[in-house]
Amino acid sequence: TGAPTVPFKVALGIETNDMGLTVNGSSVSTDTSQNVPVSITTLNIGSGATGGSVGQAHIKSIKYYPRRLTNAQLQELTS
């Protein structure tokens, strides 16, 4: 399938045992049982871990925050 025809915003917060994901300001889905690898060296955007394509998309912008934002902040960013 092709790229989505309607733009959407996604925010992901990651910290050991405290992950949150929201799309377009929706309620944040959380997971409190995940470990964060300490030696991450690569961030794949638009491809899987082995390099294969996971779809087509136009990425307008990416913002990085060097700390875990609160769930409310994640929602605000995607509203």
C-alpha cells in the first residue's frame, strides 16, 4: 500500500520501564515493563532493523528531546 493520504503526528517517549506513544493527541498508550538498550548506535526511520522498507511516508520533521517527556507533553506535541 502507499503512504497515508492524511497527515498525522506521532510522539514516543522512552525510558526504562516507562514508555509512552500517542498519535494525534490521543490517549497515551504506555508500557511499564520495557528495558532500554544502553548501547543504541542507530535509529532507523522508514526502514526495519535489517534495512528493509516498512512503508512509504513523507516525514516533515523529527524532534529529539534528551529526556522522557511527560505523557501530557507527548499529547500536546501531537495535538
